[in-house]
Amino acid sequence: MHKVHLWRRLAAAFYDSLLLIALYFLVGWIAVMANDGEAVQGMWLFWLLLLIAWGFFVKFWRYPGQTLGMQVWKFRVVQENGAPLTVRQATARYVFALVSWGCFGLGFLWALIDKNQQTWHDKLSQTRLEFIDHKQRNPS
């Protein structure tokens, strides 16, 4: 089984961030229009954007086990035993990924020294990434 290198993780994260930014622009536009074209103030928009990101990741991590960025870079997230993630695990992974980023990316950089190339959020949510070899999945 191939391990997913840090550069693939970061490439997928970049791709997914572009999708989230597009969603955020849409939500921001709707919020401004709902506020008669005026700027929106208050913490509710911040919490709404966090909730949108949570929904995005939980949906894709649960089924099909991949965000769109992960699909491009050919890997998926699974439980340590190989089963699909539960909502609880996906939520834990999301929260711990925020911590990994919030500590100046140290949670991601941990993959460089971990023997299984796992990040903090992999370990804390009891998940792992696996490379998808389409040749093995779809023999011709």
C-alpha cells in the first residue's frame, strides 16, 4: 500500500480551498443581498462559514471518502481498519485539522517525521489516507 506524501495532501488542500472560497463568495454575496446591499457584521457569518466547511468535508469524507481535491490526487480517507468514516470521525478529523493548521501547519508537517506519514488529525481521529491505484480497482 502506497503512503500519501505530504505534497499530495497540500495539493489537494489547495484545490479544496479554491472550492471553499467559491462557496464563501456565494454565501457572502447572499448575505450582503439579504442585508440590502450593506456590509455584513457580526460573528454569525464566521460561524456560518465554519459550518459550511464542516458540511463540505464531512459530506465528501463520508461518501465517497474523498474531497474533489483528493479525487484529483488519487487518494481517500478511511478509518484505520479501512472502513468509511462515521460522521463523528469526520467531525473529529475536521476539528483536529483546524488545530493542525492553527499551529502554523505543524500538524501537517508531522507527516514528515511520522513513520506512517500521518498528521495530527489522522492520529487523533483514528483515520488514515490511502493512495488509490485505479489499475488495481478496475483490472482490464
